Amino acid sequence: MILDQFKLDDQVAIVTGSAAGLGQGIALGLAEAGADVALVQHVRDASETRKRIEELGRRCVTIRADLSDKGCVPRIVDTTVKELGGIDILFNNAGIIRRAPIIEFTEKDWDDVMNVNVRTLFFLSQAVGKVLIEQGRGGKIINIASMLSFQGGILVPSYTASKSAVMGLTRLLANELGAHDINVNAIAPGYMATENTRPLREDPARNKAILDRIPAGRWGTPQDLQGAAVFLASAASQYMQGYTLAVDGGWLAR
């Protein structure tokens, strides 16, 4: 049955940045589809997400890690394998943003964003890719891209650069890992009501300009990503490789 292809029963997923927002929504969606989940979080407490996953009857482990330092990668992988028995799915969701005009933008703000959004994303994908190859049963790596993977934006130079890199790395990883039955794709969320977009939503002029362009007429929610997340993590997307799927309420159609 076609619906069986969307089931993730007894698979193990790592979700970075999973205490709140999009990451929490993704983690809960995967758990509802049957997956056990390793929650990777730095500052925020992921206990609420863990509680909700365990209430679904799924196993869950929380891993506190500073993704600005790729040195955390081996511990994330080793803890997941030890506690949950393997890895089937990696969701590179964690990301940060810094806002300033380009003539004022600092080297630190550039490096901070690139370290989390690109550097650790790549090395975590590399480490998980090695595990997936060794296990010999394929797997899924899904990255979170952005509307700024397609557009330039304003006031966010390192974020735009990082998300353009994410889309490119998604293609490269797919090219190299596809032969091992590992699917690598990305989701580009549209304008979502999360902490990262709070400054935009609190600016009446920017908020109106954004909503006026979205055919759906509203900001997205974490729940809006769950269907795409489960699809790309499941056997239903087995013939998709290197693609960045926009979930944007129609933003790019304008």
C-alpha cells in the first residue's frame, strides 16, 4: 500500500536544533510516523520535545552540543548509535542568523553563522554518511535550506551565503552518496513564524510586505513542514536526489 511507504517504524533519526520551532515540529512529525529520535540542542531545553515524543511510544535521547564547534560531531553520532542502535535519518535543521548592513557586518558574525550553518552541517553529514555506508541499508540526509538559497535578501550576508551553500552541498552529497542508497535532499522553508523571524514580524512594514507577497496569506508554522519532512525521510522519496523542496506558501511563485 502506498501509505506504507511513508511509515518510519523503528527507524532512528537525528534532528539538530530540535527544542523548539521548526526542529521541534520536524522531530514530532518523524516520531508520529514511527521513528525514534535523537534531539540535538545547545542552549534551549529539549525536555518538552522529548516528553511529547515519548508519549507517542517512541524512544528519544537528548544530546546537548554546541554546533559552532565541529568537535561535537563524533559525540552526537556515537551517542545516537549507542542509545538508539543505529542511524537511518539525519535532519540538519539547526541554524543561526545575524542581521546588519554589509558595510557594518563583522567577521565574527560571518564566522558564527558559517560555522553552524555550513561547517558543522557538512561534517555531521560526513560522519553520518560513514555510518550509513557501514550499516549497508541506505538512509536519508535532509538539510534545511531557505528562501535565501534562491534569493539574495538584505541585511543577512552570512545567512544568505550559508543557505546558498546548503543547497549546493545537498547536490554534492547526493552525487557522492547516492550510489550507497543514501538520499540527500533539502527543504527550503518560506517565511515561518519562528524566533529567527521575530524581528521581521515585529516590524509592521516588513511584516505587511511579506504577507502581501505570500499567496497563502500567512506565515508558515512548524506543522507546515511535517509532511515534507516525513516524505523526504521515508521510502516514498526513494527516487529523489539532490533536490531542494520549497515549502513556502507560494512565495517563490510570485
